[in-house]
Amino acid sequence: MLNIVIFGAPGSGKGTQSDLIKEKYGLFHISTGDVLRSEIKNGTELGKIAEGYISKGQLVPDQLIIDMLASVLDANKGVKGVIFDGFPRTIAQAVALDEMLKARETAVSGVVALEVEENELIQRLLKRGEISGRSDDNMETIKSRLDVYNNQTSPLIDHYKASGKYIGIQGMGSIDDIFGRISQAIDKL
Ligand code: B4P
């Protein structure tokens, strides 16, 4: 299986690039953010809990996310490979992902990390906020999402560098140029 983790700060282009990777390589795409937003829309128990965290720019507790991801994986057996978009976001989630994949006799193939300057991240998210109406795309929540990323998620960079799976990709510029760089990296896996 080809299992790609697409990694980066909020607004780095994970969702945008995942759509292109999914098309080109025929992979199954799991966006934990999209799953949570759909749970919120459907008014489920998980959605009600998640809404409080997301609107404040905080992470939803690890165990809820890990259980949610395991059930999505179980419901989609037999796929050629998976793009994990927005997961893992903490070391505990990364450890859980390794265990889940090992139990399914597979592993993370590579971590595609989109490297984007903070100013650009803020501009992209504010721009999307004007169009999408997402409750977390406003200045105050964007700032806490970036703090959460710097404190809780960025330690994963060293974690994946240590395992030799980290692939840094320059994430500034046009969507097509960035996708070209990602494709070159995936083709080598
Ligand atoms: P996500 O939905 O994952 O949101 P995100 O990190 O902001 O990334 P997103 O995919 O939306 O942005 P993208 O870079 O594609 O998470 C939302 C919330 O859910 C989290 O804050 C957290 O509360 C919760 N959550 C999710 N997963 C969790 C987990 N594992 N554990 C705990 N909690 C979790 O795109 C941003 C914008 O940039 C778009 O408008 C796009 O069009 C634009 N863009 C993309 N590429 C561009 C480019 N090259 N140039 C210009 N603009 C570009």
C-alpha cells in the first residue's frame, strides 16, 4: 500500500494538494477536518463535542480522533493506499497511526510536509474565511490554530525526520508547481 501523510500548518494547502494526489495516484483520502465538519453538520455526539474545540482553534482530544480514524479505515478495507490529511497532529496520534497500520500489515510510506511562511498562512485562511464562512477562519481563531500547531504538531517534524520519512516540500507558489514537486517526491517512494 502507498500511505502518504500530508503534513503542514493550518492553511498550508493540505486539503488542496490531497485532492490532486488522490486523483493522480488513486488513493483513498481521509481528512480528519472534513470528517469532523460532517459530524458537526449531522449533529452527532462526536460533532457536538468537536464543535467546541474547533471553534476555539484547539485540537479535538486524541482518543476521539484515533477512534474516529480507526472506524474510517475499517469501513474502507481493500483500498490501494491512503492519504492522511490533518492526521497525525500530535505525537500520540503518530504512535497510534503506526500501530493501526502495523495491525493492518502496512506502514506510512512517506510524510509530505508543506513548508509555508506564517504570513502567507494567515492571508490564505483569512481569504478562505471570507468565502467559506468556516467558524475557525477568523483572525482570533487562526492565531490559536497557529499556536497549537507550533506547540503540539510541529514536534512531529523531528519525529518523522528521525524515522527518515520526512519529505519537505516548498509550499509557496502556484498550486500546480507545488503539486509538481509533490509528484516527483511520491514517484520516488
Ligand atoms: P483542518 O480541516 O485539517 O484544517 P486546516 O489545518 O486549517 O487545513 P486545511 O486543509 O483546511 O487548509 P488548506 O491548507 O487545505 O482542521 C480543522 C480543525 O479540525 C483543527 O483546527 C482541529 O480543531 C480539528 N482537527 C482536525 N484534525 C484533527 C486531529 N487530527 N486532531 C485533533 N483535532 C483535529 O487550505 C487553506 C486555504 O489555502 C484554502 O482556501 C486553499 O484554497 C488555499 N490555498 C491552498 N494552496 C494555495 C496556494 N498554493 N496558494 C494560495 N492559496 C492556496
